[in-house]
Amino acid sequence: MKRILVAEDEDAIREFVVINLKRAGYDIFEASTGTDALSVFEREEGNFDIALLDITMPGIDGFGVCRELRSKSAALGIIMLTARTQEMDKVSGLMFGADDYVTKPFSPSELVARVDALYRRVALAQMRSQNNFQEGIVSGEFVLNLRSRVLTKHGVPVELTQVEFQIMEYFFTNPNVALNRSDILNKVWGEAYFGEEKIVDVNVRRLRIKIEDEPSNPVHILTVWGLGYKWVSG
């Protein structure tokens, strides 16, 4: 069963989300506060594919829950739910480790499409692990293990989210090729993705922090001005 943790303090919105995701075939666990969400996650021993987190929950807000869940699991898919339209709120959620965000109000089709796209990435990772998929890609001092979903730099593991891993896989299979943002978006988030291209930029910023010696002066993930990004192994 596809298991989702839904944390939303507004009853009407939570009910709307739960009904539509149940119709789409997901098994839903509900929480009305950040503290409740963390308790449910612990009680179920982290056995979730995706977490949908409202940002403005009482007590521990969605950012705090996201940060805590991400520290417990790199494989969990995380989507932030927010009524805010400010750019910084969206960026903050992604920088805390979320994979995507949905801005309220949203339609049932948009919600399900976003969840389905993220679930496919999570399921792909699980399938590769269960089937002992052992292929690795070497790029300079980096090794991307497609079975364990682990990136290493000089033999030291670099923890990546599902989205970050897929971006790195796309980079590694297209070295020294200028990839535009729309290509990255379609490859990683899917052609039916409803969101904006800036989600690519935020994830690249996050990746640079994790893998570059000097994130402000990158030598591996290079910006191709007016287009997108290029991976250079060094």
C-alpha cells in the first residue's frame, strides 16, 4: 500500500486532501499539528512513502517537521503545503529538504499529479534496492551507486534526497552537456509537472552546498547562463 502522512491543521483542507488521495489509491495517516506528525511517523516506524506538510501549523511548523523527517530519512518524499505566495517561503521549504511544494488553493488534479510524480521516484528507488540493482556511475572523485542511492565523494557518502539523487543521475549520464531547466524539470519531476522551473535552481543550490568545496564558486555544477546547468567532473 502507498502510505502518506498528511499534516495539516485546518480540518477542511486536511479532509479535502485525504479524500482525494484515498480516491487515488493512497493509504493516509493524518496529523493536525507538527508534534502529532512526528509522533505518527515514530509510531509507524517511519514506514511512509510521502509526507505532505502544511507550513503554518501550531507548535512545530512545517519547516521544523520537514527538517526532522529529512534527518531521519533521505528516501522519504516530502511535499510542503502552503497558502503563502512569497518566494522565500517556497525556497525555505526546499532548502530544509522538501522535494516539492503546492500552493493553496490547489485543485484535486494538481495535488494528485504532484503526489503521483513523487511516489514514482520513491518507488523506483525501492525497486532498484529490492532487485539488488548494483550499477554505479563514476565521475571523477564521485561515485553514484544506483542501488543504494548513495553518492560518494572521495569515498565519503553525501546524503541526497530522492530529487537530488535523480538530478545527479541525470548530470552523470550527460557529462559536459548543457542541460536547460525545462529538460531537468521534465526528466526529474515529469512532463505533467504543474510547478515552476525555479524549483530546479533551488535544488541545484542545495546540491552545491553538499558537494562543492566552495559552493559560491562551483567547479562541478556550472551555470550555463540563459539556459541551465552543466556537470563537469573536474
